[in-house]
Amino acid sequence: MASPERSGGDVVSYVLAIDQGTTSTRCILFDRRATVVSVVRAEHPQSYPRPGWVEHDAARIWRDLQKLIRRALREAGIGASEVAAIGIANQRETTVLWDRATGVPVAPAIVWQDTRTDVSHLDASFVQDRTGLPPATYFSATKIQWLLEHTPLLKERAERGEVLFGTMDSWLIWNMTGGLHITDVTNASRTMLMDLSSLDWDDELLAIFGIPRAMLPEIRSSSEVYGTADAVLPGVPIAAAIGDQSAALFGQTCFEPGEAKCTYGTGGFLLLNTGTTPVRSRHGLITTVGYRIGDEKPVFALEGSIAIAGSLVQWVRDGLGLIGTASEIETLAGTVTDNGGCYIVPAFSGLFAPYWHSEARGVIVGLTSYITKGHLARAVLEATGWQTRDVVDAMNADSGLALTALNVDGGMTADNLLMQIVADFLQVPVVRPMVAETVSLGAAYAAGLAVGYWSDLRDLRANRHRAGSWRPALDAGRREHEYANWRRAVECAVFFSRGDQDGLR
Amino acid sequence: MSHVPGLIQSIERSSAVLRLLAAGEDRLRVKEIADALGWPKSTAHGILRTLEHVGFVEQDPRTARYRLGRGLLDLASSGIDDNELRGRALNWADALAARSGEEARLGVLRDGQVLVVHHVFRPDDSLQNLGIGVRLPAHATALGKVLLAYHATAAAAVTAAGLDAYTRRTVTSRDVLRDDLAVTRARGWGLSVEEWRPGLAAVAAPVRTSGGLVVGAIGIAGPVERVTDTRRHPRPQLVDQVVAAARSISREVQS
């Protein structure tokens, strides 16, 4: 991409962001104006050894990262001395256990999507009260427990401090520094082992899951110099670690309470900054740590997810064969002016926040002979719009803050019609920032702040520019009418799956 | 299998594959195609992969059998969906706007006009309206001149329909437009200085799919004093940025 700019003989430096994601690892170099200088990326294999199991090879991910860092520097034509800091954003919850003496993982990493573990025996209200998380297999605790129980002698070794746990941030920092064992508070908040009030590991939870404290990393802030790299970038400070969705919130510069971002990909992740006190959800949303800068107070967030967004479009492409590429959903939806009375509720694996019906299955309702594939395509996009509205309504109710704008990122923001639909359904402007790589940017910002590359949050905010925005244009009466229809369609999804249990069919 | 000297063998072979697939009712495996045409399997594989890349054949992911592709049914279109084009251009258009400091647009030719399929705001946080779906006059804009420069029949139709004046600088003469389009082709980018709106100047460059087919144009537009110098020539740095963005998007579209 662009060659590094030099002005007035000053050496210009860069911040390296590492985005260790679920399917790939990326390294991006940013300059002071937060523009991307080079991007390199490597995919890693997903291993599905049994139904419901998803594993990663952590050693492979570390090898990939070393190559990527060298490539990123080579493409930008710069040396290690021109890197001011390293920041890491990572897939959350994915669990790595490794041998302290050899640094070798003791088992394949268990990925957040893996459902081999069971949380049904847990006291849900206790766990949610302590950690902010409604018990789910996503979180690290039951994954660690599973590995300790299913690997011979592992528990004894863990108790002696010979085996260490970490999420991907910890694993990479351990390797880059040659043995520093830490994590950040956003990642720790996703383990289901951290007390959200004290921001420390909770002894009661550790006892419940049978996890020895000796194997856990020290919890640090998201933005401080943890140490310096020794192997790949000798002497460069490692100055940020932050879970990917929190990183996107930070990269979108949602620094004020009431500011929110939604990342649209396969699913959607909506995070709302709720300020320095955690907001407990009454609607099944997740209370999580947004970020913490050095020894400042932590900033909390409410998180709600849209289970099926881009994956519904993929289903229309691969399952129904109505379109050839995902982008064509917009072209097809553009052949009609409304949904023709048709609604799709994509409850492929249940309905999540704010409905919570895991047994529900998807429905298409309102079919008449008038309905064409264009109406179906429209209903597909509208389903993502309504799911966003459902999560936003729950967040507004929990936080007492009314969302005034939604900042968006992710692949689906290329869908102009979808973005207009979201603005129409939420009745707030939808704003797309100029830097699409918000996860990496968040990691870069957090690292740059810690080393003084950027001076403060205002400095970061000054880099933010709107690339596009969509203003609500739907008539209020029509919107409420459509919303009522969507709610009835959701009831249909719940009703249909109920018949299965009650023998009503 | 004979080959007439002077003709291009791979095109003859591609035609044979298409005729073979069109003749049969069943979908065919690579081996069956190679056997039917008397080729080594590797030759058939190479031809099929290329035809698949341009959308003329499709492979069923489950059975690995080949059939005619949807691209053949729709030969009159550019072969790339407008929204797909926007998706591929997204990151590069953002970078163009960020670097140039001006608003960026991606346009395609539709019924003799420029249809704006993507628009990125000028990065100054002023209030701006998203102009996706807007149509612009082809002969008066940089985007339009680029699209017409590589599309002779469309250029002829636009000229025949009459060249409306939007400002006193709009090109309304058939001959002047023809020369302008020739210059645009020769240097690889298009320019409009106050030809559509007074005070506004724009630079654009072509987006090409494999084979060189121009499917769109990407460009920037801004105040004439920022986009051009005192002699009303576009600033070389901006031209470089636009041409680089067009190349990057072309690569993205071809991958």
C-alpha cells in the first residue's frame, strides 16, 4: 500500500495492531492519522473433531503471527524501531492451556463457539450477579474445567502452577515477551470467573469450576505497557490487549455513556457504553467491561447479539440458491418497494435477547401468491433491522439511556439498503466511520494511548470521520405497523416450536 | 483436434467446452469433458477454471460436475452486480476519501447516465447527504467521461441524444466531446472542471474486470481550487490517488 510518509527529516512511527480473530489473524500498521499503512492476514484452520466441537491450533496461530508481523513491516518498508507500540485485539473466550516450562499447548484450544460443555447445573442468577454473564458455553470457565477433567494429571499440574490458562491475548503476549502471563480486564470479563465488582478472579467461582488460581493470568488494564517484545519486534512495547468487540467500541471512539456500535457480520454484536458503573440487565443482555485505560476507572458496556444476520443472507445464497453472491441480496430486494406483507424470523437456533426461547425455530409468514423472491430478499434484510431494534430497545430499557445514533462497521455495512432499513427501524441516524477496520483500530488506539503516541481520547476522536450516514426516513405510523407485524411473526416462531412439545400439532 | 494457424487455440477450446455443455442435458465431470474433446485432463481443468472465473460455467459444489454459468444468460450486463461492486470497492473508496480529503464516488453506466453506486463523505464532518442511487449526466462529469471513453456505443447514443449544458463550461459539441474521450482513454483518467456544477472539479479513473472490460469508474470531486491548480490542471497527487484506487478496486474485482 502507501509507502511511509516522512516529513522534515523526522522519523515517522507507526502502531502495530494485531487482530487475532476466529478465522484469521491480521496485522495492520496505522499511522498517526489512523490511516491504514499495511494489512496482512493469514487464515487458520477450524477443526471440528466431533459434532459441536470447535478447536484451534494455538501454536500455529503464534507461528502465523510471527510471519505476519515480519510481512507487515516489509510491506510498509519499515523496521522494528519505527513501531511505537503493539496492541492486541482478539477473539474472546477461546481457551488455551499450555505448559509453563515448555510453552507448548497441552491440548487444542477450545473455541468460543464450541458447545461440548454444559452449563445447565449452574445457578444462573448467582453467576450473572457475580460476573454479568448469563451462563453459556461461550465463556471460558467450563472450557477450562473440561480440559482439566479430561486430560490425565492436568489438574494436579495446574495446581502446582505448571500449566497456564489464557485467552488468545495472554497466549500471544506470553510468547512475544518470553513468559509474561497477563490478560486484560475485557478478556477476563468473558471467562465467567471474574467478579465484575472487584475486577479480580472470584474464589467461589474458581471453586465451582475446580480451577486453581495458580493457572490464571494477572488481570491488567486494556491500555498500559505490559512489557516489551523480545522475539519478533525486540524492544517494542506491548501496550494493549482488548477483546475484539470491546476493541470495536473503542475503535469507533464510543467514549461517552449512551454511545453504541454494532458490528454486522455473520451475526451482529451491539455494545453500548454505560459509563463507569456496570448496568445489570433485566432483559438477558450481557454486562461486560468496555475498556479500562491504565489506572482510570473501567468503562462498562451492555452487549446484545444478533444471532443471525449475514448468515441469513448466506442461507439465501447457499441454501435456497436465490442469489449468486451475498451482495446480490440488495439487488434482489431492490426489485420491490416493500416486503409485500412477508416476514422472516431467522430463529435458526432459537431466539435470543430479548426473547430467550432456545427451542424456537425460524418461520416465514405472510405468504401469498403475490410474494416474489424480491419480497423474500427484503424480508431477509428487514429481519436484521428488526433484530437490531429488539436489542436496542432492551438496551434502552436496561440503561435508561436513549440511543441517539448507531455507529456501524463490518462487512454488511456495504449493504446500503440494509443500513437505510436499520436507520428507519431504529429511528436514529446510522453512521459508518471512514476506517472500516474498527477492531484493529481499537487495539492500535489503546496501545498508542499507553505510549503517548496519541495524547488523549480527544486526540483519538479527532481522527474519526464519517464515511457515510443514513437518516431515518420511514413514516412513524408505517414503522409501528411493521414492528407490530414483526412481533407477531416472532410469536409465530415461538408458537410453532411449542407445538412440538405439547403435542398440539 | 486441429487448430487453424493464426487463430487462438484457447478460445477455440473454450467454445468447444461451451458447446459441449450446451448440447447435453446432464452436467459433466472434468474427465468426461476431457474425454469428449480428446484433451488431457489438465487442459480441460485449466479451460474450465478460466470459464468459471468469468462466470460462463459453474461447478456444482456437491457433485463437482460442470454446467453452463449464469454469466452466459446475461451477457449484455457487465458481469458484476452494482452492489457487489460497492462491496469490493468499500475499503479502497474510504482510503481514497481519507487521503484526498475529498468525497469519493463509484459510478456505473446505466441508460446513458452515471448511476452512483457508492459514495463516501468528504472527511471534514460537515453535514453531507449520501448520494447512492443518484444519476449524473455522463458527458458533464469525470465519472461519466471515463465510462463513455471505454463504451463507444453508449458514447454515440449520448451524443445523438443531445449534449445539455449544465454550466457555461459543459462540453456541448460532439467533436469536442469525442476529443475529450480520446484524451481520457490515452491518459487513463477523466476530468471535469466546472462542467457540471460551477465551482466543482472532479477526477475519475476506470475500474476493470478481467480482460480489461471497464465496469465502473471511481473518482473524487471537490472545490475547483482544491482539486486543480491555478491553470485549472488537476493536482498530480490527486490524480495518482484516484488512479491507484481504481487499480486496487480492479484487482479486488478480478480476484
